[in-house]
Amino acid sequence: MGDRDFQLEQRWLDYVYEKIDEQLEQQTQQAVDYRGQMREIRTSLWEEHGISTASANQLVDIAQQIAELRHSATAFGIQHRLLKQLQEAEKAPYFGRIDFHEEGLPHREALYIGIRSLIDPETGQPLVYDWRAPVSSMFYDYGLGPAQYEGPGGVYRGDISLKRQYRIRKRKLVYMFDNELTIDDEVLQEALGQHASEKMRTIVNTIQREQNKAIRNDHDDLLLVEGPAGSGKTSVALHRVAYLLYRYRDSMQSQNIVIFSPNRIFNDYISHVLPELGEENVYQTTFQDFAEPFLGWEWDVETQSSCLEALLAKEGKCREELLESMAFKSSPQFQAALDRLVELIIKEKCDFFDVKVDRTLVISGAEQAKLFSENYSYLPVQKRLAKIEQRTMFLLRPLKKKLIRAELKATGQTQGLEGESWSEQVRKAVAKVNAKIEPVLKKLRSQLRIDSIGWYKRLWNDEVLWQQAAGDLARPGSGSRSLDTLDQDLISFEDAVPLCYLKGELEGYPVKRNIRHVVVDEVQDYSPMQLQILLKTFPRARFTFVGDVYQSLNPYVWQAEQTLEDIFAGMDLNTVRLQKSYRSTQEIFHFCNGLLGERVQAETVLRQGKKPELHRAAENDKFKRLSDLLLARKQEGFATIAVICETVQECRDIFTHLEQNHPQLDAALLVNEKSSFRAGVSIAPVFLAKGLEFDAVLVPWVSAEKYGEEYQRRLLYVACSRALHSLDLFHVETEPLSPFIQALSPELYVLE
């Protein structure tokens, strides 16, 4: 490729920018015009019409002007969005090109590919194809030679004779090169070698074939994207959302999609990806935010982060008991016990009795049973019972009136009441009838109303009920803790999932039929029961599950030596496994892989760096050694540096030291889910650092006490795998070193 090719490409780029400038000028003027129209209408409404004293004709005129204002506002919104898209396209109109010769056509066509499509208004022909367009899939899936894509009219076959990638800055072509489909190409290497930023970046110009397969999957109802740390799982999920919004733009909007994230810090971290891809942000939430209104705003629901902090702060037997309890309450065995409990509750509630008042039959038990099993069978249990209660009250109303009239007739013949007013006689008659009916109503309410949380308490408090529901299943010793927290109007995280499930099965789920797609990130932290809750809440949605079994913070998953596909067996999942890690250097990747005992069968990108370093420090010198290394890493130019600890208390201790001794570091303490992730130095517990990535990571105090148990192996893996370019671990000399580090080959790290 010579200078002539470069000049020709620059000439084409200049032409594209000419068209962008023309459209920018046109869109800017249209936006200004619509804004002016809105201003004129508002001024007219304000100055020329007194609405409170307007005549009928004036009111008609006002209504017309308001309609015009709404039309102008809608048009302005459309023009403003198009203008923003053009302004984004102006930064770099395209990043790739393929020359494709379709079978049956005389000539090959040069297809330029960018984040957004760009049309030549004079010819109507595409100047740039949107990366999500069917034809653009070939850029990601094929090298030179035979290729094909599936479009609206079927499958189109042909040959790719050129594949080229570009770097465009400030309207100039910085460089370009022709390449095959290789994992370690220059563009990918450049992207991976950059510093981490405060927000997740798009990967649209470096999407790999395996990632593209997951992004463009539009036929599976339940898709699981599983892969190691740094394989781009979350990026794939977000780009998949952008693809679906493009693919189904006539029937799916941003408000029809919801993303479940691990915490609010992560929500903020990924918030720029969709806007950079030209789409509006979708609704992002956490399971806690979902559970609180479902269970009732009178309850406080513990976050998973708080639950894990409490777990890691415990020691010895107390920690083991809590682990067992959390794992048990997430298990299919406990879900089966809850299903049996639902059956027992239904059986008890369906023991309908004849409702009688003064020997007069209001509604028979048989009729109630028929209403329950036939007429209202489409409703959840509690709503069926509520319908029966409404029906009974409707039938009771004429009988109540009849009884009141009878009482009035009887009291009118009583000598002692001859001087009383009519209203007083009515009041006494009503009170007497109510007193007669109230025992019947009380029994009816008790029979036809379900208190899901009350039944859950009873399950842990009633040995007989436990045996009926759980059979021979041993009851863990955590029932008293569940009862204690519920008595304090607090629902612990370990109880939140089974309570949502029980409430949903009995009272109905908060069904959202407008949601068409749901993304569940970090799905390895969900139990099968949790996913069943989401499937029933969003019955019309397709799902994308994203996760890695080795990064789980769910004790149930910790006990399972399985893939996520095995854990969620029975859900008819289609799985796409991402086999390559793109985040870390080879040295950091192999170190992290070694922590898991080489169980992660994955490849890494050929990007080299320095080996992780293990630093020894005396107890009285550990904070100074840590802060000195932080200063050194910052001087090396790393934009994002994280100190990732096991617990919140460790984070606070380190933050206090840095704040008092090194305020110039301007460290941020991320121990609250409402915190915001920013560039610079961050101090966070491992369970809030999940999903984030940093240029440099420091993991303090890697002792056997903190990282010695099998489940703590995963915590250490999560902490270390956040690093892109630099990884440092600290070991206090007086404490035993983590056995997972001791088991590593000395060649995987440097001992300082």
C-alpha cells in the first residue's frame, strides 16, 4: 500500500466531510427554525391570550397553538437527535472498509463502516454503513476470500478482496492498513494499550468474531454469554442492546429494555456506552431496587454488598454458618420447599365454608371453590381470593340492607325508643347488624387473605410446617436470624430472593409486559430462583445473561464446581462462550489464571507487560509501603489506580492513612453503592470493584486468613483481574501468605 492509496483515501474522507458539513448546516438550521417556532408560539400564548377570560373562539385558537407547539417540540427533538448523531459522526465518520463483490453483480463495491450510517442526500446512496447493518457483519466475521451475509431478501454471497482499517483524528487520516481477521491486529493492540477511563468505552471498531456472534444473535429467547474476566462480556451485552434497537427499531425502543447491574457504581460506569453508539440509555436497575417495591416500601432490603461485607467480617464458625445459610436459601432444594409451602397454603385457603348470616346463605363453599378453580383460574392465588371476597361482599350487601330494615321495624315498636330521632335509630340498627356480621367477615378475611411474609416467618418458626414443606430436608440454624431481621422491618439479602419468589407465587409478580429485552449482568451472582422471578416478571422479554462462574459472589455458586450452563440447567439456554481475554497483559492474565489452578481454559491477547509484583512489608510499615507504591504508580502516568481490599473496614483504614499523610493523591473511597467511579486513585472492596477495570491495581494484605478458604480464591481472582497494565500485591511478613499465591509458579510474578 503506497502513498497513492493514502491520498485517494484522504480524498474520499474529505468528500465525506463535505457531505457531513452540508447536513450539519441543514440540521442546525432546521433545529433553529423549530426552536424559533416554539418560542413564537409560547410568546403568543403568554402575551395575547388570557386563558382565564378567553372566549370560546379564543380557546379554540389556544388549543390549535398548543397542538402546534407539541408538533414543533417533537420535530425539534428529532432534529436535535439527528444533529447530535452528525456531530458524533464528525469525530470519525468510519473505522473500516471492505470491498465486496457480490455474486451476479458486475463490479465490487467499497463498503465503509462506522458507528452510524451516513447517506448522500443527492444520490440516496450510503456513504457509510452502520456497524449494525447486515452487510457490516462481514467486516467482523470474514477475512479475504468468500463471504456472505443475511439480509432482508435472503443470503448474499460473494468475495471480499480488501479489508482495511483506519484511524481518523481531526478530519485527517492518521493511518490505515490492510489486514486479515487476526486477534492481535494493530487497531486492537492500540485500543487495549490505552489507559482505562472513568466510563466503559465502546468496542465497535474491535469487535471480534466470537463477540459478534453473541451481539447479532436475534433468535434465542435465553442467551447466556459466558467468558473469563476481560473477555468483553458486558461490552458485548451493551452492543447487543444497540444492535437489537437497530434491528427492531420499528417495534422496540429504549424504554422496552432493562439492564440488571450488580450495583449503582457499575450503572454509572457503563452509562456512556449506548449514547456513544447513537442510542438512548435504557433503564438500569439492581435486584435490590427491583425487590424493594415488590416486597413493599415499608421494608428495607439489604444490598448484596452489605450482605457480603457482613459475611467477610465474620470469623470461624459464624462465617461458615452464614455461608451455609446463604447457599441453602439460594438452592433448588429450598425452592422446592417453597413450592410445597405454596401448595399447603392453597390447600388451607381453599377449605371454603358456607358464608351464612342469620341462617341465610350468602355464598356456598362449593360456589367459592368453583370461582377459584374455574372463573378466576387465570389470576394468582391472592387475586383469586380477593375476587371471591369482592363477590361475597357484593352478595352480602342486599342482605345487610334487609337486616337493617328489619331492625328498624323492630325498634320502631319498642317503647323505650319512641322519643329518639330517626337517625339515631338508624345508627343503632346499623351497629347491631354490623356486630352480627363482623364475626363472619373476620373469618372470611382470615380465609381469603394471604400474608406471604407472615407465612415465611411461620416456616422458620413452626417445626411441623417445616416438615410438611421440606420433608427430610434439614433446616439450617439461620431461621432465628431471619425472624430477628424481619421483626426489625429489614429483609436480609439472603431472604429477599425466597420472599420475592413466595410473594410472586402467591400474590402475583409485578408483571411488565412492555419490556421486550432484559440484560442480567454478573449473572453468576444470581440463583436459579432469582432468574425464575425475572422470567415471570418479564414474560414477553428475551433475555441476555452475562457472567463468569469464577467471579461469583453467590455462596451457592461457590459450592458448585460447574459452568453457569450447568447451574441454570432446565432453562433452555443457548450459550456463547467467549474464549479470549482482552483486558490484561499476558503476564497478569497468566497470574490470575494460576490463582484458579489453571481451571480457566481461555486465551489471551498477545500484549506484553511487566509481571505482577509481590511486596513484603513489616506490620508497622505496611501503610507507608503501600502509599509509596501508589505515588510511584501515579508518577508512571496511570490514569486509574485502584486499591482493592477484602472488606470495607480495610478500605476505610487505608483511606484514612492516605487522607492524613498523602492528600495529594486525592483518593476516593468507594464503599457505598451510590458512589461514583472517577479517574485517579480509588479504594474499594472487591465486591464493589466487580466489572470495573483499572490501569493499575494494588491488592493489600494477601494473607492466608483473608484469602485462604476456597471461596476466597474467587475473591482474590476478581481483585487481581481488574488490572490492565500493572498488578501489585502486598504481604505482611508476620502473617502466612495466601496458599493460592504460594501454589503459583515463581515464574508468574516478581518477589520484591
